[in-house]
Amino acid sequence: MKVTWRGKWREGIIVIEAETLEELDGILHKLFSLRNTKAGINTSDDFPVLPVGLGIADAIRALLQTKWGKLAPRSMAEIAAALEVNEVLFTKGTLSGTLTSMTTQRGELERFKRNGKWVYTINVTSN
């Protein structure tokens, strides 16, 4: 039985075929690690898998409530990479605006500077 996966890769679409699900999983793991390493994202932790159909705010909330999100405060670039892996579609402006709204207006997230960049965590006092 052949197993096929089709998804976005850089500026196009990639199709991968494998003989087993395990083989496909291994190929995809290597592929996403390569992509995220090239983008300068720390890939020491696998990105969490999100439920399909989440909007951007729900996806951010879900990401930051996982073990990955609680392990360390996450930068916008790390959040963007995790959302992209989960095929949550967004523009940079939408992501930035959503993070700002969730931080300053709704108080769902906390943010602070780490090495000159904003990083985000779930605001435990708002839950």
C-alpha cells in the first residue's frame, strides 16, 4: 500500500510517497526539521499537533497551553513556525495583531523581552 502526503513547502507544493505510515512519518519529521532549522527556529522540541479548523487566536491559545508552549516562552517566529506546520493560515500582520490583542486587550497572554525580542506565555492569572 502506498501512502501519499501533500503539503506546502517553501513557495510551492510537495508530494511525498512512502510504502508505510512509519516511513512517511520519518520523512515528514526530517522535512519539517530541515525547514525550521533553515528558518533559524529552534527545533529541539517537536511542534504540537493542533486540531483542524482552529482560528488563529484559538490556535495560539492551544499552542501555548501544550507542553511545548509551557516549556519556554515562545517568540512570534516560533509561534509562526508551529502554526505553519499545523497549516493554520495567516499573514505576519494578522499574527502580530492577534498576539498584541491577546496580550494588551484581552489579557490572555503575557509578553516580555528576551534577547531583544518579544516572547509570549499564557497568562495563568486570567484562567
